[in-house]
Amino acid sequence: MKSQGQISTSKTHDVIVIGGGSAGYAAARTARDAGADVAIVDQGPLGGLCILRGCMPTKAILRSAEVAALFRRAKEFGLSPGSGKADLSAIVDRKDRLIREFADYRIQQLRDPTFVLYESPGKFCSPHEIDIGGSRVSAKTFIIATGSSPSEVAIPGLSAVDFFTSDTILDLRTQPDSLLVLGAGPVALELGQFFARLGTKVTIFQRGRTILSQMDEDVGLALEVALKEDGLEVVTEAQVLRVTCQEGRKSVWVRHHGQERIFTADAILQALGRRPNISGLQLDAAGVDVMEGRIVVDEAMRTSQPHIFAVGDVNDVSPIVHLAVQQGEVAGYNATHAGKPSKKIDHRLDAEVVFTEPQVAVVGLNERICRSKGLSYITASYPFADHGKALCLGSSQGFVKLLCARPTGELLGAQIVGPEAGELIHELIAVMYYHGTAADLLRMPHYHPTLAEIVTYPAESIVEQLGAW
């Protein structure tokens, strides 16, 4: 069935999914495969955040900066130096080509005749009806997957100056000579390092003691050292007071270690998080509870209304794409299996990757969480600076850290700061999936020389401390 232009006032579906991004499509596909009549409501542009403004475009441009950085190190590897001069417009052209391909494929999936696609805004009229383009459509169950937008931050003066967000900066074609980055989370650090590697003078501001403040401090400190070596200025424990602009130059005023300081640059990137897209949904008409700007859900992805689910960024539980997809699959199943035990999200294997260089990858618990839960654990780490393959690659920054339970040695979590951390973490996810131990990591063969074998060194230390094999 093609996209619906004129919408019947008597139309009804088994499941209506509001939003066609990664979480929404996963929910719709799961419900359809269970035999449900599924409609998707998406006002466009079709494709979703991950494809259009998130994972894929950022990783496309980051690759260009990685290549540029390697060019500049050519002499270190015995090669004739290359210019590595960046052309931001050409980088954006490459990104746009890739995104068109990814988006076209997702649009093809959304327009599959096994769905009904309404390309129009949707808002609730009641717990069982939504308004789509002026007509009412009903459903047995609803799944809200409307994603997120850059947060609106109340910093005096910021709204009065031109600034970039993580959405708008992806289309920038003229490279700024200098850039001030507000925030030090994954997106801020990835984009900050990208521009620094192209030659922009970048300053990053973080209110907390370390960057990546939701992770253990040793992770943030290790990455901070690497970023500074890449030419970035990182200002931690900085309270942003106000923003001003004079003759096109933007200034950020901060209180830093008791003193007021001013930093001036050509451009500002506001990267202080995202907020769920819930305005306009009329959730009060549906009786759906909202707390601090996000839709409240349980482990089955149900809202305060048992027949309405919310998945992905809109619930702000785990704003990471693969976890949003899992949420969508759980909601799609539960929406179509009334009367059967609900599937629930298991956060034991939650993972996150930061695509800086060195990369950061984490899974499961960290030390801060273990301490807050009163868990008895043991930890060990090993540096890439003492690892043969990393030295051969010229990528020796960072470390691997494992956390295991006492006295069993079961792997509770891991943090990696280093080369290809995003790939290496998957071995540890697999071991944790099967409730494996540090001893299991030692029993598993690891090819030499590889980056992967580094996990055996902290595993060996933990086994020795536990006195078990």
C-alpha cells in the first residue's frame, strides 16, 4: 500500500508506530512479523536521526579526519610526507552521498507494502485515537518513537548569537579558524576532535572534573591526554556564565577555579545533549505520564497507559541506537502478544562507544556503579603502551580495564580506551552474554600479534588475585 494522502476518518490499525527512525522501524517490523496490521506515522524527512543527523554522517566525516591525521604522521612510518590538507566541502559531499544511499534504503523499507505509511504529523486525540493530517485514526496499541532534538540550554546570551548544534554543524562547508565547544560528552568530543584535526583551534568546556563524566575518571583522563596531544584545549571544572558576540566573534565567559575567564572564537558548537521530541504529540490527551521532559516507561517499554509504548530517544533511557533498536523490538513484541509474558530490556550488557581517537568503549558496570551498589569486585588494567601490536600500529594510547565479581571472577564490565576499542569491546560483550569469567578469557585462544590479545593481560592479573584458574 502506498503512502496515504487522504486519510479515512474510520481507519483503524492493530499497531500505530509514531516515528520511522531506527527504534520505530524496529518496532514496526517486529509487530508486522507477528501478523499485525501496522501503520507508521512520520512527517519526514524520512530516515531517522541515526541516518540523517547522527551515527552515519558523523562517522563518515570522522573517517576523513582520521586519514588526515595519518597523512601528517607519514614520516613516522618511513613514508614521504603528504599534505593532508582538508577540504571541508568535499568531506561534506562524501558524507551526503553516503547518507543518501543509507536514507534511500530506509525509505524503501518504510514504504514496503506490508506497512501503511502516513507522511504527516501525528498527535493524540484520546488514548486510542490520533489525529493525522486532520483525520482521526485509531489503533489497539501505539508505539511512540519520535526521537530527539538538540537541547535548548538556558545560557545567558546564547540564544542571541549564531551557534551550531550537532545537527547543523554537519552541513558546514566553510571551516572555522577557531571553535568553542560547550559540553564534553561523546558528540562534543567527536566533533571537536574532527575540527581540530582539520586545523581548527578547538576549545572544549566541561563543568565536571573530567570529560565523559558519566564514565570512570580514568577513562576521561586518558582520553583528555590524547585530545590535548591532538591540539585541543580542554577546560574542565568550567562554569559557563554567558555568551557574547562582537563583530562576528563569539565569546564564552566561564568561571574556572574561582576566576572569570573569557574565550573567543569564530564559532560555537552547543553540544550539551538532546531532548525528547514530545511537543505536539498531545500526550496529556492520551494520559501518558511525562517526567522532566521524557516519557516514563517500564522495562517492557510500556508507558502509564498499558497499550502505549515509547522507545528510543523519546524515553531517554538509553539514547544509543542499538539499544533503541532493542527497545523497539521489545515494544513491537509486547504490543502484539497481549496476555503473554512481556519481554523486558536487560541492561546488563548495555554498551557505548565514543568514536574519538583513541576510541572509548564500555560495557556493563564501571567502578563508580559497583561502589554505589555495594558490589564486591576486583579490577585490573593493562596499557596499550606496553602492547606489541599497538606499538606496531603507532596507536599506543589508553588501556583496557576489566571488572570481575568476587569470588567467581565473572566479568561485570569493561572499559577500553585505545585503538579499535569499538571492535574490541564485542569480545567482552560476548563473554558477558554467557556469564563468562576472567579465567574463560585466558582459556580462549587469542591470535598473536593482535590487538585483541591485550584483554588476556588484565584477565591474568585478576585470575592471579582470585587464586583461581
